[in-house]
Amino acid sequence: MKSINLSIVLLLITSSIYSQNLTGRFEGALSRDGSIQLLNFNFSIENGIQKGTYEIPEAGLFDVPIEKIAIANDTLNLKFFYGNFYCFINKEKKQITGNSEKWNPKIRLHVKKVSKKEKPYKKENIVFNNKDVQLSGMIYHPTNKLSKPVKYVILIHGSGAQDRYSPYYISLGYALSKKGIGVLLYDKRGTGKSTGNFKTASLIDLAEDAVAAYDYLRSKHVKNISEIGLLGTSQGGWIAPIASNKIKDCDFLILNVGPSVSVFQQDIHRVKYSMKADGWNRADIDSAVAFTKLYFQFTEDSKPFIWEKLEQQSISIKEKDWVEYVNIPKNKDDFKWWRNNNFNPETTLKNLNCRTLCLFGEYDPLVPPKENKKLMTKYLTLAGIEFDIKVISGTLHDMKTFQGLNGENWKWPEVFWEWRIEPRDFIDNIAQFINKN
């Protein structure tokens, strides 16, 4: 009798666990007061753990891991690009419906289960080393060109903790492999499965990681590769040229929202143009910029009287509403990273020896085209290389457009919500440049 009861309990537990598993591909859309944006989910079970990725093609997002998945009976809690969503699972009709948590009006979600869709690549997990740092990553081998040599690009991260699954990073891998280009992605040192510490690493250290990725790719797949190049995004736009100059036969270079100004000057631009975009008045912007210049003055020349002045100003601005835009030093150790990376890309850019594409976002407050395009043109002209510079219309630093109403108030259908999108010419420019010749 006890064994029968135990079997029933185990059966109920197994049934409950199984019923909460979600697998397969779901396609549908998000809608906000009548405006829609296509959305797809791919759910799977890996080592007994519920996993999932999402795609928002219009926003240039593919294969991005869902941040949170919680299933209880027929309810589902998801967190992805647009925040938290609370959903219901209709198992009979194989559909998921839900609402956003915080938006008003709500974003509604509706997806239906469909047949599995094949990926445009075959994935290879890899491990390589830069001295004592072990770097882990993956290569996307495009499935539509496996029978002949392929051009490959190595993606180099922006600032902060970024790994192979960072949304823009993995999405670039997917989008380019779909266009027949091989892509190597890796976890930045100190993130994902890579060892090391990106917080203490210099731009030179990170460039050498990219060189190690190049050496690995060149040595392991030489027969299947026609060209190898680098694509650096944001901070990677400083790192990629350094790496390129360390490689004898780098075939091409792409700088995606990469600055042509120094590290210090870029941060001054960040303060100025971010505050301007957010609607701050001229006096507040000037005060924040002046404080930031003083911050970097001490970084370069650590004289006691400059530190005293910086401390005094730090106290006086702590109650300002705009204080979040500037770096308030807690102590003199806060300047260590800046001092280790007091970098101006002028000499590096002037010494490039491979064809180069530079992309800027029209409304980028971090790397504004107004402050960077002219200098970039000057340096690359002096390098004597083939180059092209494009400004992608309507985009910010992440190469996506603004979102918002295209008029006043919610007056459908005259006024409607416009979603964030990634203009098609962003990926097209990159793919056309790589596939040139």
C-alpha cells in the first residue's frame, strides 16, 4: 500500500514538473494601443532547467536569452527587452498571452506555437588563451556557405561586463551569419566562462585578447577562411584598431560607434550631449562639463591643490539633480582605471593598414558624429587606406531609433506608438563592406 501511495506521489510530482515545461518556437507580436511589433520565442529544457531566447527582428535582436522565466501551472512570468510580462499559457491552443507589468498603456503579448525554424549557422564552442587568461566563446559558421571559404569577423565588446550573450553582441552574430559571414564571439575576460578581470584590464590588454581570438581562428580554420577582420563596438572602437595594428594580415576593420577622440574627451562628450538630449538647461550642462574637465585635470596632474578643488566641488554638487551624469570620486583610487587608459586613438588610426568602415548613430549622445566624423576622416586619410564613413539615420548609441508617440496624446489611428527599430542599412552596410571584393 505504501509503495502504491509513493508511486502516486512520484507520478503527481513528475506530472507537475512536466506540465510546467515549455518547449518549442512561438511566433506572434507585441501590441500597444494598436501598434504592433513582431516577437518570437524559442523555449527549451537544458539539463532540466527551463531556458528561452527571444527575437524582435525589427529591433535587430536575435537569439537573446530571456532574462527571467518562471512557470506555475498555466501562468508564465517573462522578463526581456521591454521589461516584465505576466502571461497565461493556453496549452490546448498552444498560445501565450500576456501584459507588461509597468507600461501604461500596457504592452500586450500574443504568440502561437509553430514549427521549429532552422538557425542560419552551426555553432562551435571554443576556448583559447591570451597568456594566463583563458577566453571562452563560440563561432557561428554560416550554413549557407559551408562548402567554400568564408569571410569571418571577430566581434569586440563595448565597455562593462559583456559576454557572448549580451543582446547586441549575439544579435550581430546571428544577423551576419544569416548573410553568409562567419562570426567569432567570446566572453570578455572576467565574464561568462572567461577568466581574468576586465575591470583591471587596460585597453591594450583587451586588444591582445582580440589578437588571441584572431590567432586561434586563423590557425584552426585556415582552409575554410578567405578573410578575417575585426568589428569593435563603442569602447571596442578604440580596442579594435589597436588589435588590428598588432596583426600583420588583418583584412578589414569595422568601427561601430567607435570614437576618434580620446577616452577623456569622449566622457566629456557623454556628459554634454546626454544632458542636452535629456533637456537640461545650458547653465547646468556647463557646470557638469566644467566639473568633468576638473576631474580629468586631476587624473592627468594629481597635484594636491587640484584634489582640494575637486573635493570642494564634489560636495557642492552632490545635491544637484544632474549629479548622476558626472563621476564623483570617493577617493584617489577611483582614478586608477582612467590613468591606465589615458588613450588617444590618433596615432593608432593614422597607422591602420587595412580597409576600414566607420558607423555613427545620427543622435548618439556618447559618440556624437559632430565631434567624431571629421577627426576620423582626417586620421584615416592620413593612414592612406580605403575607408568609408556612414551615419545611420535616426539612431542612438545602440544603433536603434527612438520610441514614442508620433504626435500628441493617444488618438488612434491619427497618432500611434512607434517602436524602437534597428534600421536595415545598419547590418546591410556591414555585410556589404565585409563581402566587398
